Amino acid sequence: MGTKKRLITAITALVLIAALAVPVLSPTPALADGASIWTDKENYASDETVTIFGSGFDASMGITIDIEAPDASVDTIYATTDSLGDFSAQYVLDGMEGTYTVTATDGTNIATTTFTEKIEIKTYDSSCTTLKSDFIQGDTVCAKATGLNKDKYYKIEWFNPSAVSVGATVYGPDGSTTIRTDSYVLSSSAPVGEWKVQVFEGDSDTGPWGKKKDEAKFCVMYAFFSPTDDSWVDEEKPSQTKGSDSTLHVKWTEETLIRGFGKKDEAIQIRFYSHLSGG
């Protein structure tokens, strides 16, 4: 009987020792359905300030925000949530182009987002307000470069379909500007096809420019002339003309075409004109 009691006591002691040996694990932050973070923009210029917003975190809690740069280095900043679990924080970029990953946690909830620091150039209409990639001879093309370093020099250069440079403008730093616009006037006989405008970065007004930072492609088409009021021929009723029989007459037809130039199945309508002999 005594032996049995001692055996039970020994087993109980071993169970207690094993229980004490189990480590106490701290809770692991997890993606919560309500926790999210985002930035005020998707793309930034060099030296711009990124504003990071968060919501759905625990109320009145400290937030640790890790920002991983394109070279895998990590900066950490801190914030505190309000009574609703929201926060905002700011981070100043240092000119490293690429994608940044932001991770924020309150110790229980975690959320991530990304943003980029890069230079972009796009083409617009002549007023530089509406994105446009199709032009005709005689048009004015505007190019806008964004994400620029306010302390660097930039060159915006235009190339025709034969890859020949037809114009370039150099812009110097002014300590505040991160956007530059340039324009190019297509002549009435400008070659049709795919043109390019590129942006380069340098340390002086003579470069060295190195590789392009970005480029935009645009298409130039023939400029079709329009019939005039004093000389035309009706397409369906050729006998109905206007103008002297001795003058040049013009007739027109309309066709809907499908064309590519980098856009899938884009339908455009082009008006074709042809000269007819007088009479």
C-alpha cells in the first residue's frame, strides 16, 4: 500500500514539472479583418513626405510602423491610435527609387501596404490636362514628368519613329519643383508612327544623363484635310455639287477601323478624303 502511494506521488510530481517546463508564448500579431493601412498617394517624388493612415486597430494603443526600402533596409516610426483605433504618421523619403513596404502593428493586429518612389512621364493634350496618346500631324503634344528630385537636373527629349532626337529641354533644380512639363509641336509633315518622349536625370545642365528614367510612347497619324464649303461633292448624290466645275472638288467617306498601338481593340472613326478632278 505504501509503495502504491509513493508511485502516485512521483507521477504527480513529474506532471507538475512538465507543465512548468512549457514556455509561455506571447501572442503573435495577426491580420485582423478591420485593420488596414494606406498612404495618401501611390507614387512619390524624391524627398517627398509620405503620410500613412491606419484604422481598425485597438484603441489608444502604440503603433510600430516598419518601412522597408527597396534595398531591404528598414526604418521604424511610431504612432498612437485614437479612441476609434485610427492613426496617422509621416515619413520623409530620401531619394531611393523603387517599392517600399509598410507594416504597422499594435501588438495584436497587423496590416501592410506598399508605395513607390519613381519618376514617370506621360503625354497629354496641348493644354497638358488630359492624358492622350494619339495625335495627328500639326498637333501639340505635352509631356509631364512627375516624381522628380527637386535638387537634380532633368532633360526631356523627343524622338521620332526613326529614333532620331528632334528636340530636348533641360530643367535645373529650384529646391521645390518635382513636376516638369514640356511640349513639342508636330509639323504638318511629321512622320507618322510611334514616337517617344524620355526623361533623364543628371547632376548638371550637361549631365551626364545616363539611362533614361522613364519614357512615354505616342502615335502620330496623318492629318486628313476637310472639304471646304465652296467645293464639295455629295457621296451618295455625286450630281449635287457646290463650286465651279473648273475647281477641285472633294468628297468624303467614313469608315470605322480597329487599330492597336498598345491598346486592345480600340475603335476609332477616320474620315477619308479624296480629290476629284473638276467637272
